[in-house]
Amino acid sequence: MTPTINDLYIKEGSYTKAQIMKRLGLRGAVGDKMFQQLRTKGIIKLVKQEASEADFNEVATEIDDGLEEISGGGASYFFSFVGIILISGKVLKCYPKYITRDKPLTELKQVLKVIQRYNYKNQNCQLYNDELESKQNEPLNIMLTLLNDYYENGLYENDKDIIENNGNGEIHWDKTINDSFTLLSNNRPYYLELKTKKRIYDENSYIKRLHAAILTQCSEELTRAEIMELFELLPVEMSDELVEGFGDTDYILYRLEQEQVIQFNTRKNQLLKLMHAFISNRKGAISETDFEMFGTTSYELVWEQVCAQVLNNQLDQPMYKLPIIHNKGNKHLIDLIEKPKWVGLDALGNHEKPICTKATLIPDIITIYKKEGQTSFLIFDAKYYLISLGYGKLAGNPGIESVTKQYLYELAYRKFLVDNQINIVKNCFVFPMEDDSIMVRNIGFVEMDMFAYLGLAKIQLLKISASRLYDYYLHNKKLDLSKLLICED
């Protein structure tokens, strides 16, 4: 495949059908078919005409059930995908909604790396399961994961043990005793020949050669589609063999399955499953009619994980690791949040034994840190919103449910805070910001008097540079929270 043009960009957000069709270069019946494909994949969602921009902040599921498209193309759609789509011979670059530049190639390259790392940290988002219809089992995604695994771990190696006569390896005593001629002297055995063990790599391994051929084919196809450059990947040219030369699909899958049975190394087993998925999905080179994608329709989940790692989320850390007075051994902060108790009445009106449900409040991020003898308790909620606040105007803000839940998170830890003599509590919404001139910008706060009367902290509104945060995430670094620009109450 040779892509037509290399500057098809589209940003997450609301559009009419005509705007999307024009942006993607889709026309006529074929264009309508591609448009419907995008809707089927959950990439484009029809939304209510009266919906405001704030309603698009957390579009995570299809919301057009029962809605009929308005004639004349006036309906509003939400384009909710971040990543790369190969559609109708075109490479479509889809970027996050907070980016304002028209063709943000540099920013998109970083975002793609973030999505790759997110996939890897989440067990490759079901890449290794057996459900080949899974979104993460798209051929494009499989090829990218195969290449990245190779860059990190190299080729599949199939080593084996051999027995030598008088070699330099470890003596195999069972073989030596059973197979060698023995001399006895003073009732002591002497062996004229020692059997030794040696481990060698099978250079002609079927699986290793297949792996090299698959990697070479992936590299060639992604280079032609101009995807290698987007992901800043180096070409892989290590095999002159074609994948088709290893047998028909059923035979190759059989050989991979047989290897999985005897392979107990976790990485190698996952690699075999990836190769199995590649062969199962094999359709030859990417063609003009293929629909391939790498990315996510739920970028808010990526934003949440990035914030959780960089802001040092401690919800799931054992409490003995935290800088507090009364740690509770292996219990976690999340375990301290109370669960609802449902109490029934028997025939006499007496209370029955309470039934506790599993569902409870779950904050995004909680971090405790100590500096200069002062312990601070920070509650963050990662909000993938385009908030605008100032000069008497408010737009793109979280709803009342988000505000009240954020207050309840602090209330849920009231006893814990008192018991550990923690007086500094900060409650914050965290939004992405395109500007990378500073790390954090404090744009204000939201408060409700009913919670202020209970002594709860107002909720600070922080915009954090997305590109800087991604850099921390990709390099596995933590942000120094003592330097956050959080206003004093």
C-alpha cells in the first residue's frame, strides 16, 4: 500500500458528518461505508443535538442508541479516538482534544509512545488473549508490539542441551556412570571418558526463523505505510524468507501451538501468542481496503494512568511503606474506605446481620509525603476535560457528581487523618494542558459551603503540562509534589 497523503489529521471532538467526511477525504457510497465502519468500531458516536461541549468530556460508550440522524447532515458526532488509523489507503493521525495545533506531529509521536507504554503496563490490553476479535488484536497493533518486543528482547532463542565426551561443560554423572567404561582401583571407580553437558542455541530453529521472517514483513509493511516514522522505529531486515514459505496457515499455527506447550518462559510464551495472532490475522500486505488501527477510544483512561504514576498514587501500596504514625501492616489505603451496610428487618422488626456490598468510593490518586516534619495528604482526580475558567466565564467543567464525590473522598479518610495527625490536606482536579512552558498552572478552585462547614478542603483546579507529564511517565519518574502550585486555604 502506498498512502495518498501524509497529513490527514483529526482531533478528538464534535463534528458534523460532512466535516468528518471532508477531513478524512471520504466520498460517495465507499465513503459512507467507511464512515459506518468508524461508527461500528466506536470511533465516531452520534450525540444529541442539544448536547453542550461539556457533555463530550467523558464520552466512553456509544450513546446514539435510538437516535436517528437528522437529514441534511446536521447531526453532531463525537470523534473519540486517539492514535493511528489506516483506512481506504490513507494514514489518519488522530490526536488528543487539548492540542490546538493543526498538524501536531511531534506531540502525536509522544502520545503514541504513551499509548504503547500504557498497553504494555496493562498486560498489552488483552493482546495475548485468545479472543482474536479483541480491539487490541488488530493486525497493526500486533505488528507494533512484535517490533517493540524485538527491540527490547531480541529474537526468539530456542536453546537445547547436548552431551559431549570430555567437554568443558558440567559433568553429567548419570550418563557418565551408565554409559562410560569404568576401571576399579583400590575399590575406587575411574572413568576413561566423562560425559559433559553443553547448552547450544538452535540457529536453525523453525520458530526463530519464523520470528525473523514475521519481523521483516512487519517492518516492510509499516515502512510502506509510513508508520515506522510515526513511531520512530528502526527498520528490521534480518530474513530473506517469506512467511508463506513456512507452510500454510494451519501448519504454522500448529507449530506455534506445539511450541507453547513446552515453553514455560513467560515472555517467550507471550511472544508465541503474538506470533499466533499475527498468523491468524494474516491477509498479506496492508491493502487499499484494509481497516487497521492503533490507539484508544478511551484516552481518559490513559490520562488517568499517566497521572497516577507520575503523581505517585499510593492507594494500592501497603501502609507500612507510607510516612504515617499508625501504619496497619499490609492493609492498603483503599481498604480504609467504608463500604455500604445494608440491614434488613426480620418478622419481629429486629435488625438482621448487616450485608456489606463491594462497591464503594474509589479515588483516582492519593499520595502522602513528608517534608520538613510536615505530612501532607493529597487527593487527585485526573479529569480529561477542556476546562475554561476566568473573566466571569466557565466551560468544560466537571459536573456536580464529580465535585461531591471529591469531597466525599476526603470525608472517607477523616478518621485516618485524625489518627495520624495529618493536618495538611489538598484536594485537586487535574486537567491536561498543551502549554509546556511551565509544569503546573493553578487556575482556581471549586467549593460548596455545605462541605466547607464540615472542615473539608476546597477543591483546587490544576492544569498540568501534558507533554512534560508524558516525559515523566515514559522515563518512569515521579513529580516532586512539594513543588506543586497548590493554593493555601
